[in-house]
Amino acid sequence: MTISEYFEQYYDTVCNGDLNTLDQFFHIDSPIFAGIKGQYEAIRQQLKMSITIESIELVAKQDDLLVVRDNILFEGDHEGQVTKNRSGNLHVLTRKDQGEWRMQSTAPLSVEAA
């Protein structure tokens, strides 16, 4: 799976999928997983959302570490009122014991109205 495919699946799950399956994208010991999942659960209770990846790039790679930067367009619809913003994010993925790449942490770099 490519980095683009990984994040397309991740954001599709965030918007439309079963949030209980988000653990397939994060390491079990990720310090942010519970918070991220809770945040998306709260957002989905308030509005229907879609996320489009506008760009994605591999910033750094080592044998057990990837750093990925993306820019996304977030659209939220609450009873016909649409909110849009663009954000840049930095994701750190690690591979433990030669397993699959999974997110260890993620951080927003910028958010602006679209």
C-alpha cells in the first residue's frame, strides 16, 4: 500500500467508516490514539464531514520511521450550513518488529478557512 492509499483509507474511515477500526492505523501504544478517536466521534455527532487530500509528501524515511506531511480540505455540513477549512498535518509512522507501518503521532501544522 502506498502512503497516499494509506491516508485515503484513513480519512475515509474517519469520515464514513466504523471508528472502532481506527486502531488499524495507529500503534496500540500511540499516546494520541484515544484522543483522536474521541475527537472524531464528537465531530461526527455534530455534522457530516468529508476530507479530501490535496497533497501528501514523504518528508523523511528511516528503516523504522516515516514522517509524512499532508494538506487536506475539511468540509463539515450541519443542517445545510457548510464549513470548510484547509489544514496541514505532520504524521509520524513507525514500524515495530518489522510489522506494518502505523501512526505513532500526528500534529496540525496550520488551519485556515477555505
